[in-house]
Amino acid sequence: MDDYLYVLIGIFVILIIIILVKTIQFKPILYPEMKKKYEIDESRVLESLSQKIKIPTISYPDSKKINKKAFLDFKAHLKERYPLIYEHATYKEIGTGVLYHIKGEKSDDPTVLMAHFDIVPVEGNWTFEPFSGKIDDTYIYGRGTLDTKSSLNAVMEGLEFSLKNGKVFNRDLYVSFSGDEEINGETQHLMVEHFKKEGIQPYMVLDEGGAIVSNMFPGVDKKAAVIGIAEKGFMNVKLTAYSKGGHASTPPKNTALTTLSKAVVKLNKSKTFKLKLTEPVKVLFNTLAPYSKSFPIKMIFANLWIFTPIVKLIAKLSGGELLSMFKTTQAFTTSSASDALNVLPNQASVGINYRLRPHEDSQTVLKKIRRVIHNDDIKIEVINVSEATTTSILDDAYGLVRQSIKKTWPDVVVTPYLMVATSDSRHYHEICERVYKFSPMDVSKDDLKLIHGEDEKITRENVINGTNFYINLIEKL
């Protein structure tokens, strides 16, 4: 018994030594860069974005509501504002979008820069005119300033500046903008089909996505520039139950609504969607955790081989975006039954939005839904689905984006991460191994609330820095 105890103590001591050694060796990898700012015409850049904001390119699922003239006006604005791009590029319209192609010295391994120019409708109580494009000493105001006409403006201003200064591209460049991203439109899917038809396989794709944020990780004081390297998928499901209608004065024990409610309760209580540490989340932790000033935090994340259960527990207790990075999420979003309080429904339905984590596809989720509900009388209908993307390679292409960020914001920590929302670039994972998602702006939590919300605005500094970021990137293409 004593020998057995000594062995256990020895194993425990060795385990502690390994954990401490790994924690001590868990240090950040530094990528220092000197800030590089260009002599751009800042007034022009700001005015260009203001002009874009003034054009109300609002997307609606109902095409009859769309102001088609606004979209034509936006395309006309691009042609008028960027003569050098139109001089050097071939131009093509696909779906609601536009595609520019600037030839480089070589045609293989091209780069694709993306954005979208459609915006969500204006709702709520704004304190200023949503399409004023007003510029003051601090902000530019209006719908689309953050999402994502600012990124589009930065691409075009950066490209126009670079061409004016004699830029010659090493390899072909494509600039692809859509006008239906906000309604999950087909334009970028059609763009990908065009690339496939022409035999074009991009080396790198850069779209909107993460940004520069504060308080990204416990104990890390530095701001983090988060680059999406994968996206969760989504699936919208409709559950429908049926029963005989009639007057509410003589109700049966169960109606369509009560039957459906039992299914909703089962799904809501179920723990069928397990937490899993996927590669994009793991690399996020491995990048940010070494910067933490908290020794216990560093110890936990330096030793995920043994502390992963603790990290999952932290995610469960924290909830929010941290938890959503670990698992498929389930949100009940819509419901319908009888239109009158005194009429029994002959059918009742509920809509559920699932966000699919990598390596858990829609068919697996549907099987889990059926198993939990365990009622063949409830109709399960998939409204639409987009599977989780593959995870992009972290090589020289990623390093190029990281370098461009560091040249613009030298003090930030650049890290990959998993996007829990979706973007147009999800379509490009089919033809490209290096699809990155980053919006070049430094935003607070309050700024993020303005996206799709009231009083959307962006700082002048973000508009200028975003343009410098793209010039830094274009310089290396």
C-alpha cells in the first residue's frame, strides 16, 4: 500500500512540474512592426464615405420593397469617384454586385477583396438623419457607417490611392462587392460560381468579420485584432403541430399549441449539444492567453490537455459569445397559432435558429431534434441552411493580413478566431483555403451595439486607419 501511495505522489509531483514548466514556457510570439501611415487626402476619404452613406441601399427580403434606383446610384457613384480603378480594371456585374479585375504580372494565385454595400432598414428612434452622411470633428453619421460601407470605402480609396502612386500588382486582384448580404442573398455564391467557371482559384480572400476590440480575454490589457478563420453555420427550422380547431369554450386536453409547447420545452431543457474545443477557438486561446497577467489563467490555457473541462465549465458559466464558440446554439425566434383569443388553432408553429459549430452538420442536428422531441406528429421543416465553413490555413497569407494590421495599429495583438455570425465570404471556402474575415476598425462594445441598431456612426479615425490598412495590404500584393 505504501509503495502504491508513493507512486501516486510521484505521479502527482511530475504532473505539477509539467504544468508549471508549460506555464512558464507559455509566452507570446511577438510580431513587431513600425507604424506606416500614408499621405492620403483624408478629407477626400471622409467625403467619399459620406457620399456612400447618403445613398439608401436598403435590402429587404421582399424584392418589391427594394429601391432599385438607390443601388444603381451607388454603382454610378463608384464609377464617378474612382476613375483610375475603372481605367485599370475590367468590370462585371453579377447578381446584385460588382466585380473588378485588375491584372497583375501573374494570373495565378489571385487575391479577392470583399465587402457589401447593402444595409439593413432603419428602425427605432434615431437622434439624427440616418442618411445624412454628416461629418463633424469626431464622427461620420448614418446607416452603413460600421456595417459595412466603411470597409468598402477603405478598399476603394486604398486601391485608387495605390494606382495613383504607380502600383503594379504581382498577381491578379479581384474586388467583389455584393448588394444583398444582409438578406443572405445569392450574389457572392454566383461570384464563386463565376470563379469556378473561369478556372480561377483565389490564393487569399479578405472580407468583413472581426475587428479591434478591448477586453477580449481575462487579464489581457492589450486590444486584440481578431481575424475570423472560420464561421459557424446556420440552420432555420420550423416545427409545426396540428389539431382540430374550434371554439375555445370547449377545448380538448391537447391542442396544436400545447403539443408544440411540450416539444419546445424538451428542446430548451435538452443538453444534446455538447461543447467542443475546435481548432479556431484553440488557436485563439493559444494566441491571447500568453498575454494574460493572471498566472492561473495562463496556467489553465497553457495546459488545455488537462484543463479543457475547466475551460468548458467557464464557458457554460459565462454564456454569451464564449459559450457560442464551443457549441451549436439554439434560439427560438418566431411563433404562430390562432389569430383570435377565443378560437382553437388547427395548427401552431415555432421557428428556431441554430448556429452550427464546426464539425457538427445540419443532418446531425436534425437527428438530435427528432430524438429529443420524440413525436412523429410534429412536422420538422428546414427553411434554409448553410453548413459551418472549413478552417482557413494560417501561413504567409495570414501573416500578410497580420502585418498590415500591425503596420496600422502597432500595439494590438492579432489573433485568429471563430466567427459566430455569418458573412458573404463563407461561399469562398469552397474554392479557397485562405479566407480571412476582418473589418479594419477599432470598436467598443457600445459601437458594436450600433450595428443594425439606432444612431449608427463611425469615428473619423477609424475611416482613415481603415484606408491605411488596405494600402498597407495592397502594397504587398
